[in-house]
Amino acid sequence: MQYYKVGTIVNTHGIQGEVKVLPITDFPEERFKAGKQLFLFSPKDDATPVQTLKIKKSRQQKQVYLLQFDGFDSINDVEKYKRFELKVSEDDRKKLGSDEFYYDDIIGLKVYDADDQLLGTVSEILSPGANDVWVVKRTDKDDLLLPYIHQVIKKVDLDNQRVTVELLEGLDS
């Protein structure tokens, strides 16, 4: 089964078994809702879940979520899970619209310009604010930063593992 990271336990909170979770998902309010199931992964082994968890309570506090899991009622129950990752199964992934993609669908795609010239490969996606920025790793030049806007990203073809872009003036210096 395939798993996808949605957060990292960064610390404990209080003495009643709550943990602080730094979300790594565009849908934190859905992923961390009471009753939802998450899989706990050790930072030393991200291939096999350590445990399946059910969220008992959830609330947002600034940039983190405070979660309490069924059966974990004390700080002693959760303290050992600092830096552990929380993931969802492939079956729990939300269906996206036609112009929406999961990061792992985009990372690794080949990027071509309008003249069908290979520019490089998407190596990561940054989320600095108004729109995502795709980092394109190139072999003979610095990385190319492409904003995810319709004027630049013309076509995403997941079946053929390629993206067609139009380089606006000033994007490739």
C-alpha cells in the first residue's frame, strides 16, 4: 500500500496526551478531523507504519494542529513519537479537479518549452504565498523557478510525464 505524508509530530502539548503536528497538506482541516485515521511512521523507517491512529480530538493553534489520539491519554504515551510522521493511505487521498495535482504527481515530470525543447525536471515545489513555484532542475544552468499560473504552465500531461510551459520575459535569466 502507498502512503502519503500529511504532517510531522513536532512536540507534545500539555500532560493529557496531545501532540503538536506541523501539517504538510493542503487539506489540514479534513486530514486532522476527529474520527479520521492516520498512520504513524518512524523517522528511521518510512516504509512500514508503526501504528494506526484514530484522532480523538483536534484543534488548530497558529501554524500547528493539536491532536489527541484514541488510547493516548498521557504525555508519557506520546512523548516517544516526537519527529514521527503522520501519513494517509492512498485510498484516503481526495479526488482533485482537472487543474489540481498532488505534489508527488508533479515532482519528476520533464519540462518542455513551446518549441518542444527539454528544459529540465521538476525537483520540488515551493509554496511561498499567492501561488506555488515549481523548481526545475537543469543540467547546465541554475534551477529555473516557474510560478504555477496559467500564463506559464500551459499543459500538464501526467500520462506522458511532461509539462509544457511558456517562459515569460524575465523568468529565465
